[in-house]
Amino acid sequence: MKSDLLAIGGIAAVTMAFTLGLLNVDRAGADGPGEGVQPLILQPTLTLDGCVVTISTDQSSYAPGEKPKLIVEATSTSDQPIEAKLRLAMTSAGLASRSMSRVMNIPSPLWTHEWTVSIAPGETKRVVFDTNVELPVGQVVSIRLADSNASGSLLVPLGIQQRESENSPADGSDTTL
């Protein structure tokens, strides 16, 4: 019985040390010099009826305070003209404020944009969106692309105000927004 208690105590100690180590991995050097922000693109390719849309960034990582540009490419796979209504969003969430927090931080919207693109059969349109948003220090930045017409495409929690892009042409014909 005494050896069982020692074994259980030893396993608990190793588990606790491992867990605390995992919690502190992301915190080490998060605000240190030279650390970059690497936006996480949650769904880089979106396939719609007759259209494939991809999203990427102009750089693989950014220094805190830099303003990323999003590159969206829509390609028609149909023999009919296509009109796709898309929603782009960039959110940020801070690292856990308390080292032992069990509550996940709610993402805050940094930038959203609704875009309608018309594509002829076999055509590809490429647009660069200038987000004009400085990336925050010590935050996890996520980029999302969704079909505006689909149910469940809500990208940020209800009740949070969104900052809309200042440059938003109705037809999406500009190459840089």
C-alpha cells in the first residue's frame, strides 16, 4: 500500500511538471526582441459551387506593429459565370493572462471585410487586401475565410464591434484594397 501511494505520488509529480512546462513554453520570450507574429490561416482553401478560393498573407511572419496584407485568389471551375460572397476576418487572442487559467481567451476582431467577386468561366481573380491593422504584441492572430451565404459562417462572437475596411469597392475590381 505504501509503495502504491509512492507510485501515485511520483506519477502525479511528473504529470504536474510536464503540464506546467507545456503552459510556459509559449510564454518564454513571447515579448522578447526579434519575436515575430505568424498569422494562423484556419482554412486556406474554400471550395464553393463552381469556385475555389484561396487566402494567404504577403509575408510568412510579421514584426509586432506591422500591417499585413491578405491575398485572395478566386478561380472559377464552372462553365457558367459565378458570383461568390465571401467574408474575411482577422482576430487576435492573448495568451492566458493567468498561468493556471482554465478559461480560454475570447478572440477580438481586428479586421473584417465582406467581398463579392464575379468570375467568368475559367477565370482567376487575385486581390490584395490591405488590412491597415497593426498586429498586436504577444497575441495569437488568426485569419479566416468563409462563404457569407453559408449558415454558421459567423467568425466573431455576437456583440463585438467589428472594424470594417476603409477601402471596400462594391465590385471587387481593384487589385489592391
